[in-house]
Amino acid sequence: MPRNSILSAAVLAASIATAGSAGAQGTVKIGMVMPMTGALAGAGQQVLAGARLYIKQHGEIVAGKRIELIVRDDASSGETGQRLIQELVVNDQVDVIGGSLTADLMPSASFVTKAQKPTVIMISSTTAVIDKSPFFVRTSCTLAQSSAILADWAAKKGLGKAVTLVTEFAPGLEAEETFTSSYRAAGGRVVEAIRVPVRSPDFAPFLQRVRDAAPQALFVFIPSTQAAVFARQFVERGLDKAGIALIGPGDLTDDEALQNMGDSMLGTVTAHFYSAAHASALNDVFTEAYRKEAKMRANFMAVSGYDGMHLVYEALKKTAGSTDGKTLVAAMKGMAWESPRGPISIDRNSGEVVHNIYIRKVEKVDGELRNAEFETFNNVRDPREAVAK
């Protein structure tokens, strides 16, 4: 029997034999599998810092149970992440999984379902992930949410000729597909679709192709951890002076990395669910506390971890501390609250996140580069779910 099948069978038996073990003993174990090293380490570190800030602000006791956070590093590897999720359930007997990368979650879905472990997705932005298990809920985003809105916005602003440049993995391909279909439907024309490798990309030759194509707009999705490198090579190739509008999902102008990207990013327009410059009293408190605790500026990954922990806490309050998988995930679905990002809810049926998407422009405010929001689209669903509704 394959090793994965043996582990899946073992965890199912273990889950039945130890039903409610951690919860019954007064502890709720949350296992977070995050990229703490490797190419996507920045994302995992921000999510974890956001989750820890929430725990510090709200205490380690909820519904009479003590919260225990168990962190594992998937080293930016889906194969490692899949193994660690299994080990957290089998060996550590966690009650909730803090979900990470698409590559971790896709192959773990059937395992999580059999083990009946609520899994809060705090990084993955691939739409299809949420369909893989009824125990998946998401507090990050889908790239389709922002890409579809940005495509329509760009076409209406007269940017009718575009090139797309995306990282060649599931989220990037989703961003490319969604932007292209929505942009064409709005009357735009994509003249070239460029895909770059996920690991250590050299953007320079790809940016030369963009320059040669002479589009009105360049739509870019790359992991936020690569944004500073992209910005440097964008300038080195002279694209900042070529009259090409730079647009993309918010990963492109990640709040934490933005200061190191330089003034060449001024005017870049992105669509995203969070900006550190979001104007609300709640966000002011969050960003100040986060900067103090994490020693860096809050970004969208930080707020995803913060909201992920809020979802777990509030669900436990609703279940009076019960960690029964079906009961706990049912409590998560349908929940709505006010976040530092603005209003957020979890779809009652799918577990998908619903939140505002903001159109933002990079501006300099008090000497710092900021993603200044100037247009809001309220309660945005993933486009596929919006059609189904």
C-alpha cells in the first residue's frame, strides 16, 4: 500500500480513537504549516506574525480552552507541506490546521476530509482549492477576485492593449486566465502572455519582450516576495519611462516590500483586499501593534493570519469550546465581522472568503510609499461563485 494511503488510513483510525482528545483535555491545538524558509518564506512569516498578534491581543484562553499554536516549516515545498499536515494530525493530534500553499493543500484535501479537521486557508489564493474539501475555509483571497475587477477597470480607463506576465504556478495561471477573459469581455486585447518560473526568476528577458510588444498596460502577478526584484529590473529595462501602465493584483506592490521598491513604482495601480493605508480606526490599531510586535509594516498576509485566528476564536465561542470537526467548521461558515481590511465574511456554503476589493495607486505619503485606495468594490465574491449566485 502506498505510504500516503497508509498514513491516511492511520489518521482516520487515530481520529476515531482519540475523538475530542485535545479539546476534552482543555487545549485546542492549531497546527500551522507555513513557508518559514525557502522562496516564499516572507509570506509564511507575515501570516504567523499576524496570527500571533491576534493571540497576544485576545489571550490564550477562549471558550474555557487554552490555545496551543504548533508551527511547522514546509520550506516552500508542497511535498513537505503535505507530509507535515499529516504528521500534525497523526502525531500532534491537532484540532485545526492553519493552511498554507496551494501545493500543500491540494494533495492534502482528501486526508483532511477523512480526518474531519477544519483547515483555515491563510495563504493560498487559488480558487479551486476551496472545492477540494468541505473542511476548507479561507481568510486570504482568490486572485480571481482582484484580477477580474482590475481587468474591467483597465478596459474602462481606455487601456485597451495589454501584455500579461505571471509566475507559472497555479495562482499565476488563475490570475492570467481571469484577467484575460474579463479584459477581452470588456473590449480589451491581450497581445502577449508571458510566464516566468517560480524559483529565482530573472525578469529582464521577459521585460524586454514586454517593451517590444509596446502595450498600453502590463498586468503582472508574481509572489509578493519577488516584488522588489521585479521593480529593480523593471527600472533597469527602462519600462518605467516607456509609457506602459503597470497594473496587477496587490502582491505586486506588497506593503512590507514597497519601501524598497523605489519611486519608480509611483502610479502603479493594483486591486487587492487590503492596504496598510486602509482608513479605519481598527486598521490604525492593527498596523501600529503589528509594527511594534513584528518590527515591519503589516501587509495582506499579516491580516490573513490575523483574521484566520479570529475565525478560529469566534467559532470556538459558538461551539462552547467543542472541537468536533463538523461542528467547528459549520460554526466558521457564514461568519461575518469587521476586520482591519474592512468587512469580511465566509460563505455559508462554500467556505470561500467574501470581502471588499480596493483599487489602489502607489503614492508617497509623509515620505513613505503607500497603496492609497481610491475606489471600492463591496462584498466581492470569487467570480465563479458570483455567477452561481
